Amino acid sequence: MAENNKDNSVALWKNQKKQKDTDPAYTGRGMVNGKEVRAVAWININKKNENSPDFNIKFNDPNDQNTNKNGVPF
């Protein structure tokens, strides 16, 4: 039987608790380089040019006490 290797993958869900524009649009968890991470993503709706990214994603340690409820460290 093949191993279920989920390393270097993240699953995101729509942020049902989003209240402000600065809150991430998506939140989730995953595994990056063998470490569990929390992921938050924002949709870039105010693109200044066509080369701007569509999403901005940030990874944090899921046990970090210095992150707020949305996973943002500031």
C-alpha cells in the first residue's frame, strides 16, 4: 500500500469569520518540509498591474502564540 504523503501541501477554506478587508479570505493548515503550518491567504483584488499576484499566502507555526485568531503575526 502506498504511503499517504501530504508533505508540501496545504488545504485552504473560505474564512467564514472574515469581518474586515484586512482579514484573510482563506485559512487552513498543511505540511511544509515536514512541519505542520497554518496558512492564511488574501485575494489580491486591487491589482496595480497584470504581473501582480492573484493571491498572497503566509505560513505560520500553528502553535505560535504571537499570531492573532486569523493567523496573522501583526
